[in-house]
Amino acid sequence: MARAATAGDAGFAVSEIEIRQGGTSYTVETLRKLRQAYPDAAFRLVVGRDQLAGFARWREPEEIVRLAPLIVFPRPGYEEAAIPAGFERHVEFVDAPGVEISATDIRERLRAGRSVRDLVPPAVLEIIAARGLYR
């Protein structure tokens, strides 16, 4: 679905690092592997503001921001979520409209038989329908 969603946009690349390794994935390990595979690339980790408060509890957060500073998008209800102490210089906020939808909401809508046509790319909808996902 990631490939379908980003097809035709050269600004995106889909990696299978986490799928190939199997088991539990940790952001820091994925970033290390990406850095090894693409040593000249400048990585950034995009997260929603709802993830910011708990970021200091992620596995090796200091290493994560060293490998990929955070780009933080707004999330409704988390406008006041503070940057964890010590990470201030590794966080950039994006001024974008808040989207009041999540992957969980999309799956719930699909299970209830409601349309998500305006929420996901058409190619992704085709995969969901063809495979009978989220019923």
C-alpha cells in the first residue's frame, strides 16, 4: 500500500528494511540501517505532535534525533504537547492544518462499510477492495 500511495512521486521511496528483518522493529535500528545503506542522505523523522510527549521513552531517543531530527505535524487535541527536555534543538514544527483522522479511524470506517474515498489514494482503495481488507 505504501508503494501504491507514493507511486509517481519521486520525493518518496519505500523501504522494506523492517519487513525483511521480521519481529519487533525499533525506529533507532531502522534509522541505523538506512544510514548505512544511504550514508549521504539527510534523514528526518516525521511524527505527529501526539507522539512528542512520549518520545523520551522511545528506545535510544538521543540517537534517533542524531540520525534524523524530528519534523512534527499538528494533531488535534495535542496543541500544547511540550517538547521533552533536552530535545528542543532537534524538533521542527510544521505549520499545517490538523487532520482529525487516523489509521484506526479509517479501518473502523471500512469495517462499518463507510466510504474512505477522500481519505486514502485511489490505488490504496483498490488494494483494500481486492484483498478484502479491514472487514
